[in-house]
Amino acid sequence: MTQFKIVVKKRCFFCDKLLSWLQDKDVDYIVLDYQDPKDFNDPLMKNPTFNSLYCDMSACVESLPLVVKNDNEFFYSEIWDLVNNTIIEEKAKEIFEI
């Protein structure tokens, strides 16, 4: 079964938009708030690919929300039409297998 983690932060327009869209589509997922210390124990935080692509010395995940599929596939810009601030439905449905 495919596992999805959505890395978010508080007061994030795109995070809220994606979580609402996922709820409407009945997609199962885990939310990780990269600003919440309790979520630091998630194995994703120790994943070398995640850390090399999305973290630096000061912080992780500046581009949010980050979709993580099976702890080894990462998606951000692929699902967003940043000009219109909307989700690209076709791509999002492909990623989330709906």
C-alpha cells in the first residue's frame, strides 16, 4: 500500500489548500509539521535524500507542502500552478493514485 506524508508548516496557504483537497478526495496521509519537534522522530527526517534535497544548516523544507510518497519520492512544484495558486488536478491525481 502506498504511504503519503505531507510536510507542512503553520500558516501556509498551499499546505492548507492541499490538505483540504486530500480530505475531499479521501486520501490517507500523515501530516508532518517540520516546525514541531515531535515530528522530528519520523524516519523521513533521517532520510539522506530528504536532507540533501530539502534541508540546509538552518532549516528544512522551505517549499511547502512537500509530498512524500513511500518515504523515497518527493513532490512539490509538480502539483502546483503557481500563477493561479491552484492544484494541477491531473498531476495530483496521478501522484496520489486516484
